[in-house]
Amino acid sequence: MSSVAIDLEYIERIINPQINGLHTPAGKETKGNHVVTMGETSAQKRQGRTVGKQQANGSGGMAEIPAAPTLEERLAEKKDRAKVVLWRRPIQTLTYFIRECLILSSEYMVKLWHNKKLVLLVAMLVGGYYAAFKTPGPHQPILDRAGRDFWWCGYWVWLGILSSVGLGTGLHTFLLYLGPHIASVTLAAYSCNSVDFPSPPYPEDIMCPEEESSGGLKEMSILTIMSKVRLEAFMWGAGTALGELPPYFMARGARLSGHDPEDEEMAEFEELQRLKEQPGEASWLDRAKLSVEKLVERVGFFGILACASIPNPLFDLAGITCGHFLVPFWTFFGATLIGKAVIKMHIQKLFVIIAFNESLLEWAVGVLALLPVVGPRLEEPFKKFLHAQKQKFHRKPGMASQAQDKVNLLAWVFEKVILLMVGYFILSIVNSFAQNYHKRIHKSTVAREKKHAQD
């Protein structure tokens, strides 16, 4: 059997269209076959594209299936998607947002139809509660209290979910809602020397009880105030734990299905996995995140509990990490719930209550006056605000607060900050939904091209 000299460049240039997609396993040759199987050609390497597969069509020819998008194409598509925002493409963004909302609504309607028995059961329970509530009887006060407690708990759970999920950006509901609520309860407790606020109007409005505790006989304790806000703090923490579930299920599904998803949430995690092999390129923040990942992976339940219990920004990837390493659901969620709703919330409650202690606040306002130039100007608004709050707590039921008639500069600024942050959060939701629809269009276009090529 004679030897044959093969010019690889000639083969690549002349007969490459005829052998594209044919892969002969290394070390295996058919009888009488002396053609060496080639891997990815140099031209293909320069383009960064994998050779497209081929399949026979009905006429006996070869139809090429479009190859997977190259890295350059994926980056270009991602760059174009990032431009779909209200301040750059307002019409397109609003159109995509509406279409994405319609698609999601239809998908959820289908899911509700598939679970119609559960939906019917919930509807019957709600209808039964409403009918019983409207029926006169001694049970009405109990049902009224149960309904108000249910909505109060649901309100804080929802705020916790918003704070954790983000939808493009985080709405810091602790700083905007729960923190100010705890601070108001703390100020009222020290001012009234009691936490037995009349309900209603509590928790919508805080007023001192008509029969106040004897001054000086019993000092208000931190534990008493913590017990007063325990329910709302726990529900908010439970909401933040629920917000960690979507990335957990996404990463777990991606690991079990064996494919590499293109979701934005996985991008940072994949980058950390790359930095494991090249630790020299990692920044100090990346090293800290890798340490958290290693702790979660090796220690398990107690590692997750430790990371969830300490307020830190490094827990953002915990759901993705636990899902990727197939941590059992109850191990992940149980540790996260205990850490966030119990341990972490007690730490945050304690910090807010101590910070808004009456004597400590007076000392802080005095220190504020020592600041050069702006100190004296800031001291007066803070004093007016604290005085107005105390007067508000001591008003009689049914009387409007005098503080509501006077616009305090500090309260006005805080209100506008809340409006700005909520507005920015709504804008981020619109942009996120529009970009999701842009991604949906891109995926459907690629799938359509593959289907046409196969047909």
C-alpha cells in the first residue's frame, strides 16, 4: 500500500465544502480509507465559528444547518439589547414592554388553567370569607382582625421579595419602608413610654395610648420594642428569602439539563468560575465572592446560614451557587429563611432601635451642629422634625396632627427621595421586560432559521 502525500491547504480550499460536518473519530478508519480526518480549519478558527452541520435533503443534496452564533455575534446582540431602554429607544422599549406583558399574562393564564382545581379552591375560600365577613354576628371582629393581619403580613412579604429579586435593580425596601417604620415605633415607644398603641389606627398611624405608663417608674427596654415589630420584620425577611428562589431554580435547571444558559444572572457566576483557574486576574471583591462560594460549597447548611445571617452584598450569588452545585432545596431555603428572617432581622432591628434612641438622637443632633458652615443650618430642621413627631404621637384620637399642616424640610426631602427611587425601580422593570422580549425575538429568529435549513 503506497504512501500518499496530502496538501492540507489544497484540501481545505478545494474540497472543504464537500467534507464540512463529516467527523471521523480519531484512530478509527474504514477499510481502504487513507484520508486523515481534520478538525476545525484555520480559516474557521480565524472566524471563531464552528462548522455548521449538514444533512441530506430529499433530492439527495446537502443542506447546511446554521451554526451556533459566534462570540462576536452574541456580544453584538447583547450590546444591541442593552440599548433597549426608555431614554434611548422609548417607542421600541414601550412596544416591547407591552408585548412582553401580554406574553407573560397569557403564559400565566395557561398555568392557572392547568391548575384550575387549586384556583377554584382558592376562589371558594375567598368567597366564603367574604360572605362570612358580610354576615352580621359576633364573628365579624375576629374575621376583620384576621383579614387586616393577613394583608399586613402580605404587604411586608411583597416588599421583601421586591428588595431581593430586583428585576434589574434592587428596591431597597428596608431603607425606604421597614427601617422608617421601626424608627417611628422606637420614637413613639420612648415618647409614650409604652408600645400599647391603639389599633386602629395602628399600624397605619401611631398614637400614644390614652392611659400612659407612669413616667419614670418603668424605662422602655429595647427587647420590648423589638417584640413590637417582630412580625413585620420576620415577614420582610421571609420575603427576601423567597426572592432568592428564582436564581436557585434557574441555575439548578441549567445544571441538570446540561446546557449553558444565556441568562444574564449566570454571567457573573460563569466569570467567577473562570477566575478560579486564573486567580491572578481576580480583584479583591472577586476573591471575597469566591470565598463565599467555597464556604457554601464545603460547609453546606451552616455556611449558607452564616452568609445569610450577616448583612453583606456577597450573598447575591448564593442562589445561583447553590443551584449550580445541586444543594437540596430545603437545605438552601431553610438556611436562607432562618438567616434572613430571624438572625439578620434581629441584627438590623437592634441597630435601628439603638440608633433612634431618644438620648442618642439628641446627642447626634448636637454633634451635627458642630459641623462647619452647614451644621447650624441642618440642626434646626432635625430638631423641628423630632419635635413634630413627638407632638404627633401625643395627639388625641380623631384629631389631625399639627405636623401635617406644616411642611418640614427633612420630611419633604425624604418623601421626594422615596418617589425618585420608586420611579427608578419602575423604569428598570419596563427596561428589563423590554430587553427580555428582545432576547425572545432573537431566540425565535435563530430557531426559525434552523427549522428552514432542516426543511
